[in-house]
Amino acid sequence: MVQASTFLGIERSLKGRRWVDRMSPAQAQIALDIAQRHGVPDILARVLAGRGIAAGDALGFLDPTIKALMPDPRSVTDLEAAAARIADAVRKGERVAIFGDYDVDGASSSALLARYLRFFGIEAEIYIPDRIFEGYGPNPAAMGELASRASLIVTVDCGTNSAEAFDAVAGQGTDIVVLDHHQVGGPLPDVAAVVNPNRDDDLSGLGHLCAVGVVFMTLVDVSRQLRAHGIAKMPDLLSMLDLVALGTVCDVVPLVGLNRAFVTKGLVAARHLGNPGLSALARVSSIGEPLNPFHFGFLIGPRINAGGRIGNAALGSMLLCEEDSNRAAEIATELDRLNRERQAIEIEMVAEARAEAEKDMQSSVPPAVVVTSSEHWHPGIVGLIAARLKEHTRRPAFAIALDGSGKGTGSGRSIPGFDLGKLVRAAVDEGLLVKGGGHAMAAGITVERARLGDLRGFFEEKAASAVTSILDNETQAIDGALTARGASANLIGEIEKAGPYGSGNPEPVFVLPNHRIASSAVVGNGHLKLRLMAEDRSQVDAIAFRAADTELGQFLSRRNGSPVHVAGTLSINHWNGRQTPQMRIVDAAEPV
């Protein structure tokens, strides 16, 4: 394999990365072909080619549509049976219960299904488990409670691995339909239908969907079956794509294929603010511009999650189902309060976790997988702590909240290229974990406190070689070099045409080479605000999020008045009625 050429000669940046040109020489030719064949601006053509888009596919990529990218829903195993059971419940006016997960995908999935059923006069009961006392997924007690009141239970964003909970209500006359996307950890439950594109026997190729995408596809077929039974008037599913986009962005699934269409068209729906809950969240989040994926992932999503982390786990789904704007405002305000409380708890926990991790990192052989634990941590926050540790140490990381019974509940976050879910499943098979599961980038575990030392040793044995190789060969792909003057609103508008960006469709990263830091200041919760000046004295604003006390932030603070290479993504900052270009800094380097 030919090694990508070094960009600006940077072999090791402040984040320890080798900067490389995203485009290969062959892709540079494709970019030229795209620009000439379709009249696409050169910068946009480069972005497309650098993401593997062929010249013949460029126009379709720039306008992803549900019609073009969604296959027949029945290509997903068991979906037709699931849709038939839901359609039957609609025709008979049955009592339906929805069991959802406590994250954004679960809340979006629950709300989408509930809104659809409401159109037909069915007010479905939504049950969201308590993260701390019930944990993830269906449990026998909750299933028994729902079965006493409903003839159909639909689980969303969970249920694939819940055979034991479902067995507890077998024979009680309640049917169960599972709409999920998580990896399969054992035999499938014996229920009316299990719709999961990650089933071993599923050939749809839609394993990248999150749960709300699976729910949407199922409802498309429900509508088809209801029409076949003579029901003509249907809910407008396209108007509900705002919920699909929200869950898709916040679950960090790859923004490829159908997911890109979901987010692109869902943002159009979201910007109409037709959902009172989303509208209320946008207001409490002080979003004064058209909604975009950043707002979903970093402003709205965390507020919905706050309910599941430290408050009432059902608040998110309640808000997204709410039709009354006044009630929606009340719930959004409560979620905003919980989010601020969560942030305060997180700051304290992160400081303690980083101090523990630093001790391990200073050893002669730093751990490949960072494992931290404490009796004082809130179990609902450990996933966020693991994410911060991963960012700080550049290694897979776990944060574990220990309880008084000698057990700990923890979450892990991984780095690109390392499958954390696979590592956790191996630890379960080895008997080192009470339970555990997840996917490549995130996992959850329950562990006996007495086995923590054995678990650390197992992680090192299984992960050291792979993690070391990833770190030694870590790169930062660069889409091009600009000056402050070139980082214009027009340029940003062109780049945004290749979005939405996220997992699977990385946001373009540009370098401002040899720009002087005209000013710097710490703002907000440890963000570093900069003003960068080119040799022609043109200037552009820049911000490095949560970087004030990091090596990157300290480097930039020391370099006031000195030239640096700064790498980052470009966006429009809306503030006080003004729209100005801004770079979000992801890395920096000394000029060579």
C-alpha cells in the first residue's frame, strides 16, 4: 500500500499525528473530471473526490433523496411481519406499548412510532427504563407490567438480546415486535418479529442504520399494508424525518447511503420547527440559526440525554411526542436544567478521572486501554467521562462507577480502528465481566470490583499490539490549504453542499499555514478563542473546544504573535445577527 504524501512536511503534530493529503493522485484526476463534467467548483470537487465519490455519482451524492436511496423495506428480514402486526393493531384499535432506550435514538424512535399511532387514535404508552435501577433494555418486571395493559409491545433501540425478559410474559396474550439495530449477542428471542439489519440472516446491507431509521422503514411498510386494507389517509412520514435525522446524528452512525438522505431531508423538516419539542429545545439551547447536525449532536442531543443520565429517563420521548407548545417549553426547560447539573457533575468527575489516568500514563509502559473507577461517580455520567478520557489519552478508555455491593457499572469509548465491542465480548466470554456489550466505538460493562485487576491485564494482553500500531500510524487527513481571506462564507457554502458531515462522511479539514495568532482568550467551559492573521494581514476567527488545559491549547496560548500551522473545519458563526466564518481547530503544528 502506497503511503499518503505528507502535507506541509508535518510528520508529528501537536496531537501526535502525521498530516497527509486526503486525495491520492488518482483522486486528484477524479476531482478535475467532476469539476469539468458537472461545472462543480474546484474545492467542492476536491472534497467529493477525497471521499471516494466517482465522477458519475457526484450529482446524486450532492442531492441524496429517500426515493433514490431507500430500498424496499421488505428487504430487511422480518420487517414485513413486524409491519403486519403493527398494521393489525392499528386496524383493530389495540392498546400498544412502546419500550424504548434512554438515549436520543431511543427517544426519537419512541416518539416517531407514538406520533404515527396517534394519527389513528392510538395513544401508545411509552416506557423508558431507569438507567441506574433497571439498566439497558427490557426486564421481566417492566415487560410484565406492560403486558397487563397492552396486547402489543414494540421495543425500539433494544430487545434483540432480551429473550429472558420476553420469556417472562410468554403465554399472556401479548405479542412483541422488536425494532433494533444493536449487534446480536445470542439466540434471537421467540417473538412476533425481530427487525434488526445486523441479524446474521439479514441481507439488506442496512446495518449502518440506527433504530429510528429502522422504525421509519417499518412504518413505511405499515402504511403500505394499511392502504392494501382500504385505509387511504396516512400520516405524513416525511414531515417526521426531523426525528429520524436527530436520532441518526446523535447515535453517530455512518452518514452514508440512506442515512445521508435521512439527515439531509430531516434537517429540512426540522428547520420548519413543526415539532413543538424540537422547537422548544432549540430555544433553550439559544440556537439562533437554521438547525444543523452540530446543533443536534452537541446542543439538543445532550439535553435529551440529560434526562436519562441524571433525571427522568422518559422526559426526552415525552418532549418529542408533545403537541402543546407550552407543555413542551416546560419539559425543555427541565431538560436544560438537568443538562447544566450534568455538566457540573461531569467537570468534577472528569478532573478525578484524568488525575487517575495521568498516573497510569506516566508509567514506563502506558496502558493500551485506560480503565478508571470510583465509588463517587454517578453511573449516568460514566459514558461522558470515558469519552473525555479517550480524547485526553488518545486511547480506548473506560470509566466505572462502583457501588456498595462490590460491583461497578461502566462505559467505554474507543478510537478509530479499534473494535471495543469485540474486546468487551471477549472479556464476557472469559468470565471477567458480569455482562457487557456494545459496538466498535462504544461499550457498556458490569464488573465485579475484585476482577478489575484481571480485567486490566486482559485488556492489555488483547489490545496492546493493535492500539500501539494505531497510535504509531495515526494521521490527520487534510483537504487543502487556505489563507484567512480564502476562508470565506462563499467557500463554506460550497463545502456544505457535500454534507451532512459526520461519521462515515468526515467534515473537510483545511490548514491555515504560517498564520500568526493575533489574540487568544479562554471562553466558556475551557474553550480557546483565537484570531488568526495571514501574511497579507487578513484575519479569521478560530476556536478550539475544551482545549484550554490541553497540550494543544497551551501550545496555541504560548504562540501569541508567532506563526503556526492550524488545522480545522470551517463553519459560519451566527452571533448578534452577524454571520462570520470561523475555524474549529482540530490540530496544530510548528512550521518546518
